[in-house]
Amino acid sequence: MADEWDAFVRESKNGTFLFERRFMDYHSDRFSDCSLLIYEDNELLSVFPANWVEAEGTIYSHQGLTYGGLLYSTSATQHQVLVILQTVMLWYVDYLQAHRMVYKPIPYIYSTCAAQEDLYALFRAHGRLVSRGVSSVVSMQNPLQMRKLRLRGARKAIDNGLYIDRMGEEDWETLHEYWELLTEVLMKHHHIAPVHSFEEMQLLMSRFPQQIKLFLVRHERKIVAGCLVFVTRQVAHIQYIASGDEGREWGALDLLFRHLINERYKQMAYVDFGISTEQGGQWLNEGLIFQKEGFGARSVCYDTYEIELDRTVIGNMMPLDDEATTESVRFLDLKRINDSFEPHLSEAVTQVVHSGWYLQGHHVADFERHYADYIGVQHCILCGNGLEALTLILRACKRLNWWPDDSEVIVPANTFIATILAIQEAGLKPLLCEPSLSDCLIDVSQLETVRSERTVAILPVHLYGRVCDMRAINDYAAEHHLLVVEDAAQAHGAMQRGVRAGALGHAAAFSFYPAKNLGALGDAGCVTTNDDTLAQMVRMMSNYGSKEKYVHELPGMNSRTDELQAAALDVKLPRLDADNARRREIARRYLSGIDNPLIIKPSIPRDEEEHVFYVFPVRTNYRRQLMSWLKEHSIETLIHYPIPPHKQLALSDYSHLKLPITEQIHREILSLPISPMLTDAEVDYVIEAINQFNI
């Protein structure tokens, strides 16, 4: 295997002896090797020298070098390199559960032709440039004129009796003498020690006597300056430059560098003087730059990239061909969504399983704190699901405000039935209010038509992810001394006038059903509020009416989110805004692209932050035919919701109501796919299919 590896390095487009197995192996005591060889039909296509740091969950592309990346043959195409690097990343995710890669591309001067296909692959993987080291390189094919200052320095060195020498093979005494000078100079001027110890350099030079050479400048027999040269295929890379006080005064390095450029390595393509930046590229060492430019050097960058090994991003590295077709579009692929949070999601779940603590532990407390901060409220209380969250709020409000059993709560008639069931579960009476046809949200102008003397609260529903007109609702509620309780189960992250849904009323209920914008791995919900007394009451009621174990102060229920769900939600919360932004982007594509007179597109708020598009609903008089057409094209759709609540058997007491707007919405509404995991190609495919629909 080592022989095959080395043979490929010698033949590859961008390989040097630094990538041979002997070089990889010399520091095996310090770094854990996780290098890969990539084959196709028994043919070796690529080599990826790499190291693994388990504590960091990080892959390093060759930790022992200032550069190191994917090696590939001179015949490799951009497409092949993209596929290879994608395969490499997925392997590390699957088999090492790696979640980060540090990649240092090999500069173009080490390649047999000037191109770096792996840079495009890094771009497709969302690689982030984190540091840039600037090296000074002399191009031997197109050398710039050497400055007279450097020539004078070289003549000065000769006039003072300085001369060039080279360390003989296995002359370890000379290497040791130089290493002492190097260490002294580095500590005195840069306050650092050499990266390699004397013993390590001795080992490397014994293994690579033809590739690593020590050049010296002596005065009489004393070493006054020197450098190591790593001789690669077409680059002489100068490392560990040092000059003592005597050498500095007499121009020792001018003499040495002139010799290396004009005599020793004039047949090479480049002479690389090494990095001239400090602290990860934060600032230039102007002294080094000035000296190296005097020999006609140009800049070459040694970059470091970080890549978050996100399975979804990696999976989308391959650009789609213009003629590519989409075979099917799922309405919502939960596995695809959850895979995009790996490996962090599985790590969080595993941590809970291994902890032995599954209810009311620190994961619940952590998420409650984080979500309260995100919403901008004092309290977040996790509970069993969205229905129970609403029920707990209303029960607590009823108890704290002494509402009688015939008290009424105004609720939009076109909501999901859970909103109405929660009102009934709390022992209150729902008053169904018509929505506006333009946005499907509660029609504020209709509040007065349904309110009575027994009305105690308004329960606006931010349906489909769009925030209701909360200023008008709150103004009306204040005028008539009503509480406002938000049903924010579909509006995670939505914002109105700088305030998030969940902080726009007296209290709010959220559902973390898996399909929500912020979804758990099962059922979960929460209550948010700034009311300390209400929060304490909700927390007690959700835990059997108890705030002290086995002491029950009031009738309660068991409504708790377990540690596993809380941990999963905490992993997903930091990406909620980004996922919502992607949903808005898809919505904009639908709104601008759908152009079919049989389809009514939803209106959108002036401030796009008010809508997070839990679903994207269109309306049509030909819903059944449209669904059938899209199904023929393998596009999944859903109806939110096919039967209005007052026509459900569970609410038969309301079947006599005449609610024409509600009934029209439920008759015409159809939801299109809008998962943040959808690709642009999938969205375009949906748009094309809808525009082709006809009756």
C-alpha cells in the first residue's frame, strides 16, 4: 500500500515528497493518521493525506505541513475532483462522525499545471477562509531584476571573507550547531522556537537526504547564517532561515540567497522563500518582505479553510446540469431535514441516552432559557405539545382571573381544530370569527360582531407562519379589557415591528411537532410569557399541579417535554433564522414564478419578517384536479385544512354556523412544498408544473 501511495504521489498533478508515506509516518506519535485512498474500478484516483483529532471532531489535511490537500492525477477533471472531495467528506462524517475539516490547499506553484480544482470544491462545500499566509516566491521562468542593494550585500559578504558551505550527509554535528543558532535567532527576534526539534529534523534528513538540504554561510569555520531547502519537483522551498549578528552585519543572507537563485536552483520553476506573515496572516513582517522582494520575489498565498461537515451542504456540492430533471418533490422530507443537523443531533441524543436522566433535567432548562432569550420574554415553559400549551395558558388565566365557565374566547374560524379544542379543554367557550380572505388571518373588523359581555380573551392564530395584525388586536383588547393569547404554533421566528411572535400578547403557545419550522423528534410544545405569576401557574399545572415533589397545590396534568426532545431542539434553534430565510427565498421564487390564472397566490406582508412560511398556500377552484396533476408529476401537496372546524363531527354543536369566508378557504386551499431543504431545481420544477396546469 505504501509503494502504491508513493507511486501515485510521484505521478500526481500536485504531489511532492512531503506527501510520501515516510513523511506522513515520521510524526505518527503526535498525530492520528486518517488518510484515504480513493479508487474506481480498482484504479487509484486520488490520495488524501489527513490527520484526525477526535477531541475536536476535526479532520486536518496533513497536520505536519503548512499546506496539504487532495492529490489527484494530471488527467483529473474539475467534476471528478468535486466528486472525490465530496466522497471524502461524507466518509469522514459517516465513519468518524467528524463535523469539521481544516483544509490547506497546495499552492499552484507545486502543481504541474496552473489550476486548483479543489478550490472550487471548497467553494461548493461552503469552505470559509480563516487565515492567509503570504509567501515570497521567485519565478525562475520570469525572474524580476535583483535589486542593487542585495547585490551590494552579497559583495560585502565576500569582501568580509564569508563563503557558502553545505552540510554533508549525516553530518549531525553541523546540523546541531545550526539548530542552536536558529533557536537563538528565533527566540531573540520572534520569541518562538522552531516547529521541529533537532531530533525530528535529524530523522527527516536521514529519511530524505536528497530532498532536504542545509546550506550555510561561514566566516572562517563559524556558522553565521543558513537555511534549509526542501527540494520538490519544481520548487525549492526555503525554510528555517537564520542569521546571527555577524551575518546580519555583513550581508550573509544576501550572499546565500543569490547563490541559491543564480546557481544552485536556477533549473527549478520557483524558489519559495517561505511565509512572510505572522500570527496566522494577521500582519506582514515588513523586514522579511523587503529582503525577499530584493531578489525579485512575488507573493503566493498559503491559505487555510474551515469546512463545517454538514451532510446537506456536502450532498448539494454537485451543481445540477441545465438539462437535469427532478424525479419527485416530497412535501416534507423529515429525514432530509434531520440529516442536515448531523452529527450534532445524534451526539445530543446519545448524550441524553447515556446520561441516565430523561425528564426535567439540564437539557430542558437550557432550551427553556435559550428559547426565552430568542423570543425576548422572561419565561419559556416546555410542555407536552402545542394543544396542551394552549390549554395550560387558558386554564391558568381562568384560575388567576376567576373567569366563570361560560366565559368566551374569540378564535379564528379557519384555524386547526386544536386551537378550539384547547379552549374547550380549559372549560371556556370558543367564539368563531371569520378570517380575511386576503391573508387567511383573523379579520379584526369582525371582532365586534362576535364579542359579547362574556368575552374574556382573543386567541389570534398566526396561521401558515404569518403574524396577525397584533397592534390592532391588542388595541381592541385593551379597549374592551380582554387578554390576548397567541397561537404561535406555526410562526417560530416570525417578527412584527421588531418583536417576535410569542412576545406579542399576554402569553403564547408553540408546538414543536416534527414538521414545524422548529421541530422536535416527536411531540413537544411550550408556553412563553412575561407574566411571572402566569408562568409559575403554568409550570405547576403541567407537573400535576406541583412545584415540590409529591406536594400538589392544585389540579394539574402531566404535560412535559422530555430531555431528548429538548436536546434536539437546542441543536436546531441556532439555525432557525437561516432556515426561515430559505423558506422566504423559496416563497419569493413561487410568487415571482407562478403565472397561472387558475391559481391564486397568497398575499405577503410589507415586512417579510412577519412571515416564516410554515406552509405556502395557494387557492384554486380546481383543487382536486391540481392535486392530481401535481401527483402525476411526482409533486406532493397537502391541504391545510380540508374540513373547517365547525363542520367537523367533534364540533357538531357549531355546524349550524354560516361562515362563508372560512368555508371558501377550506374548499380552495392547497399547500405547496416549501421545506428549507428544497433545492432551487426542485422549486423550479414545481413552478413549471403549476404553470402547465390547465383544465
